[in-house]
Amino acid sequence: MTSPRLSRALEDLAAEAGSYASVDAVLAETGRRRRRRTVIAAAAAVLAVALGGGVVAALPKKSSPVPMPLPVAAWPVPESDAQTLPSTGAVGRAAYAYTTLGGSYLVTRDARLYILPNPGLLSPDGRWLAYGLAPDRYLVRDLTGDTVWPVTGGMGGLEWSADSRWLLLTDGTEPRQKWYLRLDTRDGAQHTSDVPYGFADGVLPSGEIVYVSDPFMRPAGADPVVTRYDPATGAKTDITLDVPEGVNVVEPNEQRLTVLLGPGNSILIGVYDAGGLSALLEYQLSDPKYVTRHDVRAPRGGETLLIAYNATDGLVVGFCDDTRTMVALVDPGRFETVLTLPGRASVSLASSDR
């Protein structure tokens, strides 16, 4: 399944929306689950149900300051007042999208700030924005033109391929996934299928779906099996990852794995201990042996959120508590903070221009 990336969708959270009475409650639950991934495009379904009108109802009044990020190293700081995102037309490629208790926002590469109707998931190239309209309805919008692809179905995870061509939606059914949809942004073609091999965790630039075996269906302590599945041909390739002895890669109490696809054919698997997510093991999908270990334990007892792993910026994580969310680049032995958001926030980043 999934990783702690706050930016990834809320999976089965939509099914529980009726129990949440406020944006605060939704984001609190988001933080708990997103010991997994990036921005919450699917959370639009939760917010629309819980608030009766989506995030817009919770936006600050004109007299209230928009929650602004602090200066960043590789991504622009907004240089204008927030405007409502036009319903159609080009606004230019985006640098990042974020959601706080004050609402959901988009920052373009030329530093303009837009208010989003609901939380959105930004593609790695900054061109496409996916966001929810209702529990099972989404829009995938070209920010550089007029193309809009409507998508119906699914209330779970959203994941972009590294090249921004493919968007993967899953139904998020707990405890087991049952369905996924793959959108091709080139022509709007959509392919749907049941999930036959485990949890659909991502989509490769080739269009292949990446599944990770369900720990619940395997012997305790068994090494995870990753499957590459081509919906066009039905071809599949399995690889059993060699997890070091004594290392736990199953999420606490959730019987799932934390998974993040990286550049090329790389895949990251989360490592857990008593303190939560502590590291990521990096593998190549052609080799069962891990090649790198990334230490990602949150400082000062906060929560680690996986955001992205791309060729330009490397591994990007968030460190989150109730007062702020720090977005950081992970270098061996240190973290470089590049963006700070107020309070508990979700964020999805396009690759930087540096």
C-alpha cells in the first residue's frame, strides 16, 4: 500500500467521513494515516461530506491572513494575495499545493497564490492538478491549457507516475483494496481493473501498475513480494525483496507496507520500530537486495510524512506536529528544510527548477 506521505490520498478515510465534524478532525485523521503519503486529493470527498460544501466553507475570511509558507530554498514564496483558481484556462505550471486548517492553496512557479476548491494532488512536472468534487468524482486539470479529464469512481489513494503521464486511483477499501483506475493524461483514456495481487501502490512511466503483497495473506515475517503488472498485455513480473533480518517493514497495527516509488525503477519500503517510521530501504525493481538506507526519523517526536522522491531533488519528507510542518530534503546524515507551513499541513511538490 502506501506510504506516510501526507500528500497521498486518504484511502478509507472517506468512508468514515460522517464521524468528523470539522476540518481539524479531518486533518488530525489525515496526519495519523499519512504516516503515509502526499497531498490529500481524495480528502476532498471527506471534507465535502463532513462540511457539506468542501474546503471552501473553511477558508479564512478576507480579513484573516492566508496561512503563508515561510521562505523556501528551491520553491517560490507567494508574491501576491490569494485569488480563487479560475475554473478554466491556463494559470501556468505550479510549484506546490498545500492544505492547512485555513484552506487549500496552489503556488505557481511565478509565485502566484490561488485558492483551491478542495485539496489537490500536483503532478511531478507541475502541469496537472487532480482534486475531488464528490466522494467518487474527480477532475484532472491541465494548468497550462484548457484540458480537463473528469474521472468517476474510487474513494482512495491517488498517485502520479514519475513522468506525470499516468494517474492511479484506488478504491481504498479497508482492509483490502478491490479496484483501481489508471488515467492517461495524453488522451484521457481510462483503464479499470480489480486488484489481483495485493495493494496497488503506484504506476511506472511504462504504465505498469506496481503491487505490493498483502502481509495479512503471507506468513509472519515473510519478505514482501512486489509485482509489476502491465494492464495492456496482462504480463506480470514478481520480485521478492530481501529484507534484512530483524527489520520490520509492516506498518504498526495496519498490516500494510509503506511504499514510495522513485525515479526510474526504484522503490522505497518503510522501516518501523517502536518510535514509528525510522528509515526507508531503497531497492531497484530488478534486484532483491536493497541498495541504500535513508534515515527519516522525525526530530523532536514529530511525525514523518513521505512527500516525493525524484531525480532533481532526491528524497523529500515532511516533519509535522501541531505547530508547523517542515518540508525537508534528505541528504546523508542531515536534513535541509526548504519549506515551512503553519500547523499540521499536507503538501505536494513539483520537481524544483534548480
